[in-house]
Amino acid sequence: MKKKFLIPFLAILTIILAACSNSKSTSAKTSKVKIGTPTLFFHGGGSSYHAEEHMVDAAKKAGVTKSVIRAEVTPSGKVTLIGNFSKNAKNPIVEVNYQNNRQLNFKEHGVYATNVVKALQKQYSFKKMNMVGHSLGNISIIYYMLLNGKNKKMPKLVKQVDMAGHFAGLNFDVPSDIRQPKGLKLDKNGKPNKMNKTYKEMTQVRNTYPKNQVRVLNIIGDIGGKTDGTVPNVSSLSLKYLVADNAKSYQVVKFTGKNARHSRLHENSQVDKVLIKFLWNK
């Protein structure tokens, strides 16, 4: 090729390559599927995503959403998303399933939850999310916020539902780190007079929890004797000290009767109504 033609040819080639590069860059940026605000459900100890199905089905029947997928989490924390959300999915729901459903190292729950959110971020575009926990599932939310409450790269948690949470501990045969101290009492701010090791760790969320961002609903059951049959109400109500000072709003709803039992709260039609109204009805 003669020199007089070489320079124009190279200039044209450079323009074409630049255009291709920009095209690829634009394509990469727009490859994620944009969805509405997802709601992540976390099950309790010794349980699975099946415990979340009643609440999810209630939301579907109420016309809240048609979009549900599952996040399968291995004991090592690897996440596989089962199912897909379509573009602009309305109020999509993620049923989170921990294969190690008896993990008592609470820090691992924070890692699991973080990995779930990151897996969703790789595939979908969203800026806000909701989280719902039952029993041990509540620990995922608290420890997630310990790790990510001030992380601007993560989506904003805007609504949080805690159901039958054992924040201040359990009063049966469990390791001392998560056992409820004897004579546990709360002051007007929900602060326990005694704290086990994990609750002391959780108090650090007061420093990472974003100010005026999250609306919190604390659901407790009382079958008599101020307990849901598994978790004393005093332990569930200790959530207030962890989040209320920073939360945009904090409210407690108590259910009574046989369907307020610990294992029945997530299958209680009255709980469903409160949940749906809080999460999706403005």
C-alpha cells in the first residue's frame, strides 16, 4: 500500500475500532435487566425457603407481584439464582434458601446475605430493596447491615420486616454466645440490662445503620406468658435499641392466640395482611 493511502486508511481504522469499543462499552453498561424494588425473604433456623412460600403466595394472590425467584446459598456462601426476572418486574420477590440452615456463627449470615445481594446486582439493575426475616433469618438482616449499612455501592435498604427475632438471645440450650441472659429486662429505649456476646456485636449496627432511610416493622407473637412459644417477647423487642434511633420509622405489631406461635407466624393470614400493607401499599 502506498504511503499516501496508508495514513487515511489508518485514521479510518482507528475510528471504526473506537466505535466498536464504545458500542461494547455501552452494551456492557445496559446488559443488566432493570427491575422494580426486590424483596428478599430469609427463613429461620432448621428451615428452608418453603417457610417463606405462604407469605409469598399471599402477596401473589393480592396482586402485588407475579415475579418470584430463589437464591440458593451453599454452606461456603456461593449463590445460585434459580429463575429469572423479566424487564421492569413489579415488586419482585427473592426467596433465599440457606443450605446450612443451622449456622450459629452469626457473622456468616451477614456474608451469606451480602453474597445474595451481590449476585442479584450482577444480573439486575435496582437501587432499593426490602428485607423480611423470620427467626434466625432476622440475623441475616442485622449482620448484612453491619457489613453494608454505609456501603454506597450496595442498594439502599428501605423497608425491613423482622418477625419473631431472637436478637437478645434464646432461653434454652444453645451456645452461651447466643443464650438469653437470665433476668433480661429492657429500658424504654429497648436496651437490655444484660447482653450476650452476639448482641454486643449487633449493637455496632447503631453506627452503620443509615439515618432516616429504613422503615422497620417488628412483628412478635404472644401465645401467653409474653412469648411466642420459642422466643420471649423481650428478646424480640430488643431490636428497638439496635435500629430505632436511626430508622425512618419503627413500629411493633403483636399477634396473639394459637396462630401467633413462633412456627405459625409466617403462615398467619393476618400477618400476611400487615406484611403486604407495610411493604407494598403506600
